[in-house]
Amino acid sequence: MQVRAFEGVIENGQIRLKTDVNLPERTRVYVIIPDFETPKVVHVYSPRLVHPEQAVDFKKEIVEELPNAGV
């Protein structure tokens, strides 16, 4: 397999080669980006119960307090 390297830039989301090169349609190409760092992405996942039937253990109980109770 022969390999050639061409330098280019991204313009409007497309690769523009710096030299006038006409590549045939469906030519296999590889893009190597020097000094490129991908931004770190943080994933925050919702907690899940291992056993969904345990959800009843987390049922909330509302208790109303009397106004001025013991104040």
C-alpha cells in the first residue's frame, strides 16, 4: 500500500487541502490531527436500584406540624 501525505485545514466543516489535488471519488483517506485534544466530557448518571422492588423502601411520608406547637 502506498501512502501520500497532504496538509490541509478545516473550513466550514470540510477539509480543504493546501495543494491542488484531485482525488478520485470513493478514495480511502485517513485523517491525522496533530496537537489535538478532545475536551473531557463529564457524565452524571441517575442512580438506579439494583432491585426495583426496593423502591417502596424510599416512599415519603408527609407529617404536618401544628402551628406554634410547643414554641
